[in-house]
Amino acid sequence: MLKSAKERLLYTVGEYYRQVILGCCLITVLGVWIVFGLMSRMVKAQTVGLQEGIAGEVIRFHVIANSNSDEDQELKMMVKENVVGYMNDLLREVTTVEETRELILKNLDGIRDKAGQVIEEQGYGYEVTAQLEKCYFPMKSYGDITFPAGEYEALRVCIGEAVGRNWWCVIFPNLCFIDSIHAVVPQEQKEELKNVLTEDEYDSLFSWKDSGDVRITMKVFEFLKQ
């Protein structure tokens, strides 16, 4: 029990300042949370913009196996080799994504025939399709370069049921002659990418492995620190 008016006054003043400090802390936390949310949206929008910019200047190439059996996966690689050789000759002189798209569309029958030739020679009766279409792809690394998840235009060669693992590369600019899992992309091909992408888009190819949410969070904290 408070014994004097002085003690009651001190208690009241103490409670007042405690409430003020608590209110300031809550406002600060709320403010940081709002800023973090706004910055996260801004960075995510920037991330989407980078992916769309990259996707607008590249064409991917996918060969999808009939199944994941050893035989079907081996057949997929044979089909890949035959079609890549054909595409390298076909696109040898192209310098833009528009030229690449036009030549692919004009030669879809030839691409399908090259794939079907291998399938027939190996004694399989699988149907094969070849299409240039836009599809959603998860984040994928190609040598030391990582392409962000999103929609990309891709030449897709589908063998049979097409439910097996796929082999993939970037056909423009042409990166299809290297091992997409273990190799480091040669500097010459990096220069080709640099020529068709903006500086930010090109630089981002080496940082997507940091992963979306972590990358966004780090950018937000960098901004707040500044």
C-alpha cells in the first residue's frame, strides 16, 4: 500500500513513462514491419522484372524423356545429341532472339524428324512432338549461371509420354554444347549473354542461387542499414 502522496505521484509518473516507452517501442516495431513489407514488395517486383527481362532475350531447349527408365533416359540423350547438332547448324548465323524464333518455327518439322530418326533407329515406336511455347520453369542452374524461376519461351521436344526427367540448355544465346550440370560456362558464351541482357539482368544470373526469399531479405536489410 502506498504510504504517501509523494509515493503515489512517483508511481503514477513511473506508470506514465512506462506506457510511453512501451507505446514508442510498439510504434517502432510497427514502422519497421511496414517498411520491411514495402521494401519486400519493391524487391520482389524488381526480381520479377529481372526474370521477365532475361526471359525476353533467351530461348530454352528441353528434351523430355518418355520415362525415367535407364533406357528412356539414354534415348533422350541420343535424341538431344542429334537435335542439338541440327540446331547448331541451323542457328549458326543468328544474332537475335527474333531470328532464332523465326528459324525454329520454320523448322519444327525438321526438328521433329531429327528426333524421330533416332527413336526409330533405336527400335522404339514413341511418337515425338516439337513445339515452341511459353512454359513455367523452376529455378535452374546451368554451369555457374542460374536462371530464375518463371515463364520462358522454349523449344520442347517431347518423347512418348514425356513424363521422364528432361535435359535442358539455352539455345539462344547458344549454350547447348556444354555440360549444363557440371561445367562452367565459357567466357565467350558469357559475353554473348552480356550482349543481349542489361547489366543488372546479367549480374543477377550469378546470384539467384542465393534463393528468392533469402536474396530479397538480404536486399531489404541492406537498404535498412543504409
